[in-house]
Amino acid sequence: MKIGCHVSIAGGVENAPQRAADFGCEVFQIFTRSPQGGKAPEITAEVAAKFKSAMDEHKMGECIVHTPYFINFGSANKRIFYGSISIIRQELDRASILGAAYVVTHLGSYKDLGPKKGFAQLISGLERALIGYKGSARLLLENAAGAGEIIGDSFLELKNIIFSPKLKKYKLGICFDTAHAFASGYDIRSAAALSKVLGEFDKTVGLENLKVIHANDSKIDFAGRRDRHDHIGMGKIGLSGFRALVGNPRLQKINLYLETEHDRVKEDIKILKKMRKVG
């Protein structure tokens, strides 16, 4: 288990490994483009070489890519739907050029089309994004916080997506966000509670498909159905939940990525590293 956080690519993606090292990261997550939209900066062979060299120089164990925020496979707006398909494929290709292990994405909301039509469109969109893909980065679906008609807030729904007949051959994986899970009604505040949740995940989705953990405390109460991250130990999950997470024997090969504000993310990383050492 390696520990890191999301870092900026300001000044060029090749600067990210140095920035990660400054935070005390062993692994890190990035956007390869503005998460709000706009044209993506080209990743040339020279940029990719500099990035990989910096990864080696700063002894980074893994890099993952997060897609922009505007992905929505449940949208009735065709520009947004087809744009989501295009962005997913672009980010998979861009991550592969950089040598990143995974691309993590949210899926959007069913509020436009409703669950039945929205699910069918979601599966179609993901299939379109993946047809013919030959890169090395693997697509991970992130569990959602359960607000409104958000897609992917339950283990059962994630299972239905990744094992759907059109998608199962692509071997999609899961990114488990602790704050999102807690807000969606999965209690992870103690070792016993976490063990129960992991058992449910294993039975439903399969722990072999859990590839990345976003380690975020939650400003929102249990089952509060909203997405608000907090610093480790300062939220409703609490230190006991993260001790359980870091110490759980079933999670020892899965890396943790913080997405907390940078004012205290160094401290968050230190806390998790200390828990890992004690464990």
C-alpha cells in the first residue's frame, strides 16, 4: 500500500512528479487537462519522456489520471453525451502515453433520462469509448456519493455496469472513494464495519476488481447523500475508520490517494503513513 494525493499539473504535466514528492507522496493522481473543460494540452513524446524521467527521479510508485468533472453518460444533451465518450477515450490514450496505470471517472446522473433509459445510454457510451482501445491504462469507475439520481452510488449498480454483456470483456475496475461510500450508506468507521462492507463488495463486485482507493474523510453524516471531503480524522469517518482501512489485510496491495485540500494534505499523508507503520 502506497500513499499519495492529487497534484496540480501547473506549468506542464512533467512537473507533477516533483510536486508529488514535495507533498511526501509515494503515488499521485492528476488531471491531464483542465477539469472544467477546454482544449487539452498536447502530450508530446518529449513531454512524456520528461514525465517518466521525473517519475523515476522521485521514485513514484504509480500515477493515475482523473477525468474532468463534466463527464455525464446519463445526459439527454447529445453534445455532453458524445463529449463524455470522446473525453474518456482521449484520457485513456493520454494516460497510456504517460505510463499511468489507471483512468478514474465519475459517470454522471440519470436525472435527464431516468434509470432505465439512462442505464442503456451509459452502457452504450462506455462501449463506444472502449471499442478498439489498445492502450495500457485501465478504466476505473468511481463510486458516487448518492446525491439525486447520481450513477454508481451502490455496489450492485457498479456490478451491473462492469459485468454488463457489452462491457465485461473490457475488464473495468473500481475506484472506491471512502467519503462517497460513507455518504451513500456504507459504514466504514470501525474495523468490524469496514470488514462487513468489504465482504459485501467482494460478494457483489469482487475485491479483485478494486484497484484504487480515494482516502477522504467526510464532512457529511453517515448516509447523508452528499459529496463533501474532509481531512483525515477531522470528518465523520474519523481516525478509527482510516486505521481500519490502512490496517485491513485485504487492502494491503491497493494504493491510497487523498483528494483533500492542499492546506493540510501533507499532514493527511503523514497521518496515513504513521497508521501504516503502526499497523
